[in-house]
Amino acid sequence: MEFAYTPTQKALQKQVQDFIAREVTTDVAEDDPEEGDGRRSPRLAAIYEKIKENGWRAISWPKEYGGQGGNRLDQYIVEEEFARVGLSVGGGGSGAPTILAGGTQEQKDYYVRKLVDGEYSFALGFTEPSGGADLAGLQCRAVKDGDDYVINGQKMYTSSAHRSTHLYLMARTDPDSKRNAGISIFLIPMDTPGITVRPLWTIQNDPKAPPGTTYGTVRTNETFFEDVRVPATSILGEVDNGWNLSAMGLNLDRVGAGRYLRSVERDEDIVNYIKDPANEEITANIKNNPSMRDRIAEQWVEGQVCRLMTLRSMSIVEHNGKFTYEGSAEKVWSPEHGVKTTETIAQILGPYAQLLNGAEDAVESGLYAHNVLGAFQSGINHGSTQIMRDQVAQRGLGLPRNR
């Protein structure tokens, strides 16, 4: 087994790095604000057009849908470099892998190319206020009415719903069903009558988290559905098969450069901060303290485990292997590593690292303090680590359900 990139892959990485150094300024992420209609600024749009011209969008996606038909690892290399400067070049966003894997041919033809080109974007309509992480207990209902379905209910934490063009919605289509049976997935335009999006401001909003904060978004949403009428063709794949599709889609969506970086960037942050001569007055004690050096080294090694788990998952997908529990295992290890690293950094840097953005003497504009505020979110997003452990036990180890 070869753990290093091939010469061709290294050349691709260098090409992307040179492009970023040349074209992407440090403040480019500010062109993608939390508020607004989701449209890219002219500057950001021009960068994405150049990315597309270089063939870096959706490298591993099929050519018939606007991708390059290339290697999954090549896409990972490109994704990682752009993710470091806040740009997404994966080619679809949340929900897209499931459309490609489980949608009808008409749905693939209609949606996937638009997702690859960035014309469409999806928010996830999964979590409900009454169920939390218990997705199987959802109560949002879709009632058949002729050739349509009428949807009523509420979703929580639809984070990008105020900027997305569409919603990837799970609703109960069989009123007599229980738990994970009788659930369907709907692909719904956000401008459909009856949909209301209301902001939920996060703990990172006041003061606002500095750029580079993990889970530093200042806003999520709650979304309401009141007699929302959509055609039956809005159902992704087959009716009442939403649970299986969502499990497959979430598993695929948990793998990639973006999620890997969320877990390990804190390791890189603290190492770079300590090595910077400008911080010598603060970090000299850390450099000369064997216990602190050991803790930082341990965190760095665990971060490399995150990387290897991600590469293993992509290798399985690339070689058409059976991808069952691997995404769930990654979703346990990586977020918990991120939480532990964040807490360790706060302990090592001391009281000033606990000052938020705007406070006098705040370290790195409060970056490390805001990271602590957002760290535990990673153990809930896209499935809690407790539920992921169940999936590893059942799908990976073949253990029975606890009834």
C-alpha cells in the first residue's frame, strides 16, 4: 500500500496551490456572507469560472452530468486545497450524491449538472424540534392528493435554507407507518408557496466568530411547511424508500476533504501558531515543556488517523467496494478528535485563549475561544456520534440491535 501521492497527483496539488496563491486573496471568503440571496459576488464568480475552466469542478463525477469522469482521489486533492481558503469545488453539495446514486434518470438529468455548475444548491430538511437526533421519529407529513403531495410540518437546523435554491426534505408519506418505514425524500424548490424560513442565530453571532473558525456560522434556520403542494415526481427515487436513500446519502456525504479539514485544522493552527516567531513570548514555555509538546504531538498523530480514514473511505468508493459503516466510523473518530484538540489548545494557551473576538488581548482574534464554542456541534451534525456507534456495531460488526 502506498500512502503518498503519485508524482502526477503531487503535480496537480502544486498546480492548484499556485492558482490559489495567484487568484484567491485572503478575504475572498467574505464574498460569501451568511446573509443575502446566495448569489456570488462578481469576484467570486470569476474565480469559480476559472476553476471550471481548469477542469477542477466535480473531477470524479460522470462526464454526462458535467463532471470530468476522473479519479476520486484527484478530486479530494483539489477539494482540500480550495477548502483551506473557504471555497467548495466538490460539485454538488449536500444531497447531490444521493440524487446521483438513487434518483430516477429524469432527476439525474435535471439536477446533477445544475448542481455541478453551481446553479442549484440544496439545504437539508431532516431534523425536527420534537425528535432531535431521532430522525426516525419525524412527524412532517406528505399526503397524496391526486398527482401531488401536500406537505405540512417543521424542520430545524436547515442551515443554508435562506440561500439555497432547493430543499432535500424527508417527510412521512405513509400515515400509518412507524419509525423508519413510510418515509420519502422530496426535492423541493425553496420558492414553492407555503415554505417559510426563519433565522436561528447561533452562539457565534455576538460577537461574530473570526474567519477560520470551525463551525463559526452565525446563523441556522427553522423552516415551516404549510400546505406546500409539490408534484409526485418530486420524490427522489421510489416512494417510502427515503430512509434507505438518506442513510446512503449521508454516509457518502460524510466523506471528503471539507469534513476531514474541520477535524484537523485545529492541529495545524496550534502548530503554526507555536512555530511563528512573532508569538515567541507566549509560546516559549510551550516549546520547552515536554508534557505540552507530547500532547500536541499526540493530537497531530490522531489527526493523521482522520486523514487515513478519509482516504480509506474514498478508496472503497473509487474501487466500487461495499461502503457500509466506514463513513459512520469516520464520523465518530474525526469529530471527537476535533473536540479534544480544541479543548487541549484552550488549556495549553491559558486564559487569554478564552477571550472572544473583539476582547482586548484576545489570542488570534478569539479564534481558539470561538472554536471551543462550536466544537461540540461536530458530534451532532449529519448524525450524532452515539447513533454512528450503533451503525458501526450493526453494519460493521454485525451486532444485533438493542431491543
